[in-house]
Amino acid sequence: MKNRKLFLLGWWMMMGVLLGGCSGSPSANDGEASGSTPAAMVAGEVEGTPRIAWADTVHDLGNVPQGAKAYYSFKFRNVGDAPLVIGNVSTSCGCTVSDYPHQPVAPGDSAAIEVRFDSKGRRGRFTKTITVITNADPPRHVLKITGNVVNL
């Protein structure tokens, strides 16, 4: 049964990556990323309920020099009573990339979603979204970074 759960989770994660990718165009989709919630579909197969408590869900990067990269870590803790699995993380633009824990986060443990914004070819105010799909309740979480690209 455990191998079946791992297979299903892996399959849904792969489908999320294939179907929920982000646009490489500079501002083609500055809104929330869309798509299904594949990891949420396997949430019922785990005893207990994982829950995320975010330290913050919006961060202002301030003034970012044009051509520079800005970084931020969205820290979270699993305050539920079952392992937390992040199935997919997508961004609203190709200028923003993320890295996230690929292993389950145990109840009581903390981790982070690492975000990098590349200001090359951009100017002015920006808002980018990072959509996190998990097996938690609720399954979908939207994080935002904002800032201002300036010429120095």
C-alpha cells in the first residue's frame, strides 16, 4: 500500500510539473498561477492532516538594481499531525524561480520555499506570485514578492 501511495504521489507531482509550468514571457501572467491541485488529491490517503503555518506570505524586496538577482526564503512550519508533502511550486513569470523541499516535512518541523527574482530586462514596480500545491489543508497557498526595479 505504501508503494502505491508513493507511486500516486510521484505521478501527480510529475503531472503538476508538466501541466502547471510557468510562462517564460516577462509579464505574460503576473496574476496567480492556475492549474489543478494534484497533490491535494492524495491528501486523503495519509492519516492525520498536515497544516502549514507561514512566517509570512508577502515580502517586499524593496529597490532591486536592474540586472541584479534578489532572493527570499518563505519559511513555514508543519503544525499538523501528518507529514507535509509539497507536490508542486509554480511561479507567475519566468523571471522568478523557486526551490522547495522535495522530501516530506514531518509534523513540528520547519522548512522554506526559496525564491529568486531576476530583474534583467525589467523596470518599475513588480508583483510576482508563487503558488504552492501541497497535501495540507488547505492544499493551495499563494505567496507574493513585490519590489521596484531601479536603474543605478
